[in-house]
Amino acid sequence: MRIGILGAGGMADALGTRWVAAGHEVFAGGRDATRAAAEYGEDVVLVALPWRAAVDVVAGLREVLRGRVLIDCTNPVGPGFVLETVNGPSVSARLASAAPDAQVVKGLNLCHEDVWRMAPPVFDGRPLAVPLCGDDAGALSVVRRLVRDLGCEPLDAGGLARAGLLEATAALLIGLWVGEGADAQAIAPPYAAAGRR
């Protein structure tokens, strides 16, 4: 698969490196976003930019992104671990508006870049689960494959309208992990005890 990455920071490097190891062709372009999207984003384009910049860059590439799968791994988390989009649409919704002919999938945003460098990210014998939000079945299928290529298990988290929940979850978890030094994983009971009957 050919993957273009908008951004050249830690997330771009970590995910891109792992996908190259899985046999994909990857090009990350910080300043050369058009090339990353046009030449290498034949199948998929990962948005790994600060969220405000991401919306502007994607808007400028709307024609290039037509028909492409656009993975949004951004987190609109500001100082004090505040969700910066709390009174407005999610970043994913903004990206979908900026490039209406692209198929946006939200995911890969709940972990620090160091987790994505693990090969694979397995904890206590359990592969990391990665929630995904999107409206297009074909796009979700493509992103599920890329998640599995990282050694993780994709989870269906609903349509793109639920992407804001993933962004809010990131703000909560980052605040607990970084701000409080808490074991945020401990807030979720095991599946068997989660109230299913």
C-alpha cells in the first residue's frame, strides 16, 4: 500500500517506520505535504500534524485528497490537558469538511509515539486495541488492515460523528497519565466484569 504522511514529527516517524517494516511504501512530508499526499498517498494519507495546522493543510489539498482514505490521528489537547474543540466540531469533522471527497477515519490517537515504536505493542499478552471511527466501510477496512500491520486489534467505535469522543478520551487519558502520573488503564474493568449479561 502507498501511504502519504502529512507531518514529519514523532507520530509520523513512528507509524511510518512500522508500516515500512510491514512492507508498505511510505513518504512523510512536513513542508512537502502536496507530494506526500499526491505521489505517495495513492491509497492512504495519514494526518500527523498539530490539529489547527492540519485543517488548513487538508483544505489546501482537497483536490489531491479526492477519493483518498484520510486517517486523522490528531489530538486537540491544549495546556492543562483541555480539549480545545469542546465547544465545536471534532477535528475529524473539520477535516471531513475541509476535504469533503476524502474518506476520513479517526484513530491511532490514544497512544504516545513510543507505543507505536513497539513491535508489536502487546501488554500482559494482549495486543493493543485501537478504536476507529468512520462512515465509509471501504476506508475502515483499509485502516483496519494498517492497524493489524502494527500488531494491534482494530475496534469499531462507530461513525465519524463519534470521533469527538475519541478526542475527549485522549484529553482525559493524557491528563491522567502525564498530569497525575496515574495508571489510566486501571479505570476500565475487565470485559467479563463490564456489565454484560
